[in-house]
Amino acid sequence: MRVTVLGAGVIGLTVADELIRRGHTVAVVDPHPARGASYAAAGMLSPAAEVWHGEEEILRLGTASLALWPALADRLGVELRTAPTLLVGYDAGDLQQVERQAALVGGLGGRATLLDRAAVRACEPVLARVAGAASLEGEMSVDPRAVCAALLARIPVVSGDPGGADVTVVATGACLPEPWAGLVRGVRGEILRVRSDDPPTHTVRGWVGGEPIYLVPRGNGEVVVGATAEEHQAPPVVTAGGVHRLLTAGRTLWPGLDRAELVESTARDRPATADGRPLIGPSGADGVVLAAGHHRHGVLLAPLTARLVADLLDGAAVDPSVDPRRLITAGKERHVDHAQR
Ligand SMILES: Cc1cc2nc3c(=O)[nH]c(=O)nc-3n(C[C@H](O)[C@H](O)[C@H](O)COP(=O)(O)OP(=O)(O)OC[C@H]3O[C@@H](n4cnc5c(N)ncnc54)[C@H](O)[C@@H]3O)c2cc1C
């Protein structure tokens, strides 16, 4: 088929790569390739660390996608960091949160090992004295900018739609065109990038006095400190309050942050849907497929999304849990209901 992919973020690029591998002729269109949410993403491939009650489907999808990452990273020649995620509680209240999360993960079939203060110290000595932690085996991280750069080196991107496609895949993140624009909203996330001589060696996700914070080390001494989350209507900008919150919680958990070089602060919109699940499949319009709305998990879910879109074009059934029509139909019903009242 001749396929146009709108959007060259991590989703559009992995979809395009998979379609090309399966023999389709693909044009990718994006005036600003890889500068959307994928540019800010920390790159945690963490289906369990963030799962919460009612999000079991995301855990299932995330676990399936995580299993596809080693082959993708290998093919693209990007580093995959495989040290377990440490879920850290700074004080006794924060530790309760860690224990609740570990119990939830265990109940859903995952592996979470509780660590006392001394075990955390032995495992990650650069952290402050914390109340305790849980180690989540099997989780990973990747540098999304390296992933997008490797994909952009293989796939040319043009700034205008060449037309003539049999199928258009809309992968424009938080900015869907009409009539789908209302299906995705932006949730601003701010992160800092720092460079340190003494970085943590694990992805550390934690709570400090109830404030969520994460530290994601790369191989070169760089550490991503994130992230804020704010529902808003305006363009995503870095705010003084956001930086303050990240630095306050970050340096409490990792005192070495004080000596690290501040390299960058970035804000982008996460593409969120009403039920927290992505939109992967038919759009309701002939020849248009959606691959968007991946919220906090777009990097994690990229290889699974690519596979699902390519399978769909090859004639497979759509996965009902991510079928966009669940929200398109619900939206129309709400509209009719409102008009009748
Ligand atoms: C601070 C932060 C931290 C995050 N951390 C993680 C993490 O650790 N792990 C994880 O899995 N996920 C994480 N995410 C979520 C992840 O970044 C997103 O889910 C993912 O990047 C979405 O990818 P995308 O390709 O759909 O969107 P984007 O990366 O936003 O790409 C969309 C592209 O579409 C283009 N575009 C827009 N309109 C058009 C148009 N009309 N025509 C053509 N092109 C268009 C844009 O220029 C852009 O390049 C994080 C997000 C944020 C903001």
C-alpha cells in the first residue's frame, strides 16, 4: 500500500519503520520532526512502576510492548538500560505508597521486591537516607532522542503531504486534526536534564513528602529529572514553579543534584485520552487510521503500536482495548444525549 504517516514523533516513526519493513511505500510528513512530546520524554520503559488501580489494560499493553523493545533497540543500535527500577519512599508516608504500589504490582503478576534502608543504600549509594524501596525487575529505559535520531537516519521526512495515499496514519500526538481533535488533550510535563560525575545507576522513581519525582540516568552522565503534570489550555512552557518542585524533590532524594550541571529544561504536552488508553486503529473515516493519545507511555508503547497498525493494514482485527471508535462513539452519544435534553 501507499501510506502517509502524519507526525514524526516516536509513534509515527516506529509505525513508518514497521510498515517499510513489511513492504509498504511510506511517506512521513512533519514540519518539526521529533520535536513534540518525544523530545521531552524520559524514556522509562516502566509498565509496572506507574500502574494504578483501574489501569490493568495499560499494564498488559505495556508489558507486551516492553518485550518488543530489545529487538527494536538492537536493530536501531540504541542503548537499552536494563537495571531494575527502584521505587523509593523518602519518609514513612512515602514508603506506604511504595508498599501499596508493590502489592498492586505483585497482585497483577509482576515482580516487586521490597528493600529496607540498608539494602537501598547498598544498591544505590548516591541516594539520601530513604525509608525504603521496592525493586521492579525487568523494567528498562532508553533515550527517546537517540531512538528518534536512529529512525530519522533511515526514514526521510517531508514537510507537506504528497497526497495519493491509500491509507493515512495520523500520529500527531497531542494535536489531532479535525474531526478527532477533541479525543486528545495536552497534559503539560516539565523535565530537567543535568550532567553529573556521580549519577544514580538505576531509574529511580519516588515520592518525597508525597511529591512524585523520578531520576532517569543515561549512559553519559546525563540524568533526566522529571516530571510535572498539569492540565492546561496554553502552549507548554517551562514554569518557575515547575522547576522549583523538581529541584526541591530531586535534591532531597539525590543530594548530588546540587553539584550537577543544569543542561536543559523542557516542557511538552503529553497526549492524553479520556480513558487513559491510546487510540490505535480505525478512525471512522475511510482510509484513515489513528495512532495517537499515548499519554505517559508513548515510548514504551511504540513498538506494540507499530505492530498493531501494520497488522491492521495487513487485515488483522483491531485490539478492542485501543480501538479509537470506543471514544468516537461515546462522544457522539454524549452529543446526541445533550441535544435531546
Ligand atoms: C515530560 C514527559 C516525560 C515523559 N516520559 C515518558 C517516559 O518516560 N516513558 C514513556 O513511555 N513515555 C513518556 N512520555 C510520554 C511520551 O513522550 C509520549 O506519549 C510520546 O512521545 C507520544 O509520541 P507521539 O509520536 O504520539 O507524539 P509526539 O512526540 O508529540 O509527536 C507528534 C509529532 O506530530 C507532529 N505534528 C503535529 N501536527 C502535525 C500535522 N498536522 N502534520 C504533520 N505532523 C504534525 C509534531 O511536529 C510532532 O513531531 C513523557 C512525556 C512527557 C511530556
